[in-house]
Amino acid sequence: MAITSEDPIQHPKESTESVLPVGSSAIAQVYQEVKTDIEHTIVEDDPRKWGNARKTVVLVIVSGGSMIAGLACNIQNPANARIQSDLRATTSEISWTLSVFILIQGVLPLLWSTISEIKGRKFVYVSSMALFALASAIVALSKTIGLVIGMRGLQAAGSSALLSIAAGTLADIYEPHERGAKMGIYYSAPLLGPALGPILGGVLAQRMGWRSIFWFVMICAIVVLLALVFLFKDTFRKERSLTYQNVLKRRVNEQVAQHLSTSSQTVIASPVAEKPPQPALERVASSQQKGYLDVEANALAVAPASRMKYITLSLTDVNPFPPLLKILTRMNNLALLFASGLIFAFNYSISYTCSITLSEHYDYDSLWIGLVLLSYGIGGNICGSILGGRWSDRSLAKLTQENGGKSFAEMRLTSTLPAMWFFPPSIIGYAWVCEKHVHVAAICVMLFLSGFFSIWIYTSTLAYIVDANPGRSSTAVATNSAFRCIFAFVATEVAVPIQDAIGDGGLYTLWGGIMIIMEVLILLVLYKGKKWREACDEKGKGVSEQP
């Protein structure tokens, strides 16, 4: 029976699965008419349908790896003087061991995210953690500062995958309404690392020398590596990757164009042959995930995994720059990326300069400095991350219910509003208790409040970046990592000169003003983001419909 796009598709009873030939203009028409909901494409062994125990294992592994990655950044700080003396290095060279780490840890995720969309998350995690462990061992054995700087760069490259792409893994296994709380738990881990780093580094350096710090990091990396190899199950599914779906769409369009250049034909439903056909659009239907092309479907009909393996990717397909440009050309993404970068820069600035203030004006050693900074890291950041994430999910659920069960990404940002009132005043309060050298208890209180409200806001912005970029979550999170680490790199380079020039009072009053600008950016996305996203989607749809 011949059918057209207006006719209902007849399902052959003797066939368990039917597809439509690729060389048909009807396919192109249906492909354009079907709405895209790539996050809910039916897949084999759907990670979102895994049991809570398996999901928790994934969450614990990626959080643990992220904590070690965060720990590695500043764990050497208490031993910098010993490293400088032992390797006969300059202060500038020691500074580069931190700056290089921050910069590479921010930029490399763009490469890792691209590879993860091709090879899967597990391949990237295992490869990067092996590199991290190897580089840590070489740092521990280094005899020159140049080798230390180089291997710190490799350490950063290896640690950057879990620290950034893990948010994409959580997007693979959790529905949007669950992500806020899970992102909060996940992000508390890399915050715990920098909080514990100075204490662990100080104890290890005093008891066993500075090299023991990097042997300790290597052991931790090996533990995470073994967990990834034996306990972690890959969460990546090609059907939910825009990289693969774009290749599929291009292959279909090429087949259609080739067919139209030769002759026209009617589309006839036929049983699947034993030899795998060219990748084609299939309707996702029935509980057995077997089906036919359905014009009325309200989701993106995609080729299943059995068809996907026949797609061969070219260098153009894996080029990280086109997906990156798609992220950066959206105003809602750009505004949130700048806001995220400013928050992260503030976090690095306050941790770095507070150590100097406590050392110079309170005569604290590295151990006591680490204990004071726990009020910012463990007290403020972790509490703000967990509670802020839960509040984010609660706010999203409430607004979804009020909106008739329909939600959109910007709803999540409403959860940042309460924290916005208190965040800048907390920073200014910290500025002047440090400037006036009041009792250290006041500094601890202001550190706690600053850390609590900063991460409360940041948790929701990270969840938003994932929600607003379905199918590109790993690229979006990697781009966010690049922004925040570049901003942190700049902040660490300029913080001390500004502190020396205008003091803590002037520096953090300035930061209070910058955080108000950050909040304005979030408010713009909250109230304008949906309109911006829809305009970009319409523009992209118009481009895709051009011959």
C-alpha cells in the first residue's frame, strides 16, 4: 500500500519493526515537523530508569573524583616555601604552579566534553584520571621547578574532566526536577577539596615533607580510577546526543537530496532486512520500544543504538567549536556564564587573600589558616550547596505546579532571589571586619555567610546551564568551567596587588559591587531568558529548513 505524509502508516503484522526508506522527501518533511525533546528519547538501558542504588554509586564516584580534583589545586599552598627552598625556585615560579593549574583545568574540559560525546563518559573519566595519577607521581619525583610546573599542568588536564563533565553525567541520570538537589550534593565535593587542601597539605608537609603531598594525591587518584573501572557504568547514550543526531539529520538530508536529483518515489513501509539499513528516522512507540515513523509524535524520532553504530563521524563532526559557538551565541547562556565566572573568581579571591590577611595580621600558621577557612568551605559552601540545591528543586516544582504542570529552565533561577538580598552585604561585612582587624570569630561568621550565599546562587546557575542546553549538557558545563577558571585565573593574579593598594576594606567593597552586577545578569536571564532562547530556537529552525 502506497502512503504519503497525509496517510496513516500501516503496520505489517508479520514484521516486528518497520522503517521508512531514507531516500524520501516525506522523511525530510516529517523530520522537520516532529518536535525535539532529545532528553526524553527512548533508549536502551535508560540511565534515568536505573535504581536509586546505582544512581547513588555514580553520584558518589563522580563527586569523590571532583573532590580530589579540587583538592589538588591548593593542597600544595602550605608547602610552597619548602618547595621554593628545595628546588631553588623564585616566588614567581611558585605562583605559576598555581596559575597554570587553574588555567588548564578551565580550558581542557572543552576537549574532554567533545571526546565524551563520541567515546562516552567512562572512557574520558578513566583516561583523564590515569593521566592525573601519573602526573602526580612525576611531581612527587621532580628535581626542578620547571618539571613541577609542567606536571602541574598535566595534573590539571587530568583532573578537569571529572570536575566539569560530571554535571553532564548527572544530567544523564536525573530528571530536571531532581537536578538541583543532586547538583548541590555533587558541587559540595569540589568545594570540600579546597577547604581541606590547606589543612592536609600543612600536616603532610610538616610530618613527611612536601613530596608526600603529591604521593597522597596520587593514591587518591588511583582509588577513584579503580572505582571508575570496576563500579562506574557509562551513562552516555548516543540517541540523546545532539552531535550524533545532527549527523543523522545530515545523512538523511543527503539521501533525500540524492534521491530528488534522480527521481521521485512513494514511500512504502517495509520490514527491516537482515542487513542493517542506512540510519533512518523511526517512530518511538510501544512499551517494547519498537515502532514506525509517526507524524503525530511529540518527541524527536531517532535511530536506536543498533542503527547509531553505523554512523561514522568525521573530523568536522567532532570539532568542538561549532557546539561551543552555539552555546556562546545564546544571550541567556552568555549572561549566566559571566555570572558564574564572577562568582567563582570571588571564591578564589577570598580564599587566597584571607590566607594572607590571617598570616600577616593575626600571625596564624598554615594549619590555623586552614581551620579558619573551613568556615568558608565546609561551613558556608557545602551548606549553601546542599540547601540551595534543594530549594532550587522546591522552587521549580512549585512554579511548575502553578503553571499547569509545564516548566521551563528559567523557573529554577527564582530560587536565587532570597540569597541575592544578603550576598553583597555579607561581602562588605567581611571587608571591614578584616580591615579593622576585629576578633577572628567575626571573620569566621562573615566567611560562612559569604560562602553560603555565593554557592546558593551558583548551584542554581549551574543547574540552569544544564537545563537550558538539552543534548549539549557536557559542552555547556565545559564552557562554564572554562569561564569560571579564566575568571579565577585573573582574580588570583590581581587580588594581591589590589589588596596591597587599597586593603581588604576597599577590595571586598569592590567585590560587593561586582556581585551586584552578577545578580543583575541573573535577573536578566530570569525575566528575559525564555524569550531569548525561543528566538534562538526559531532562528535555528529557520536555518535548518533552508535547502
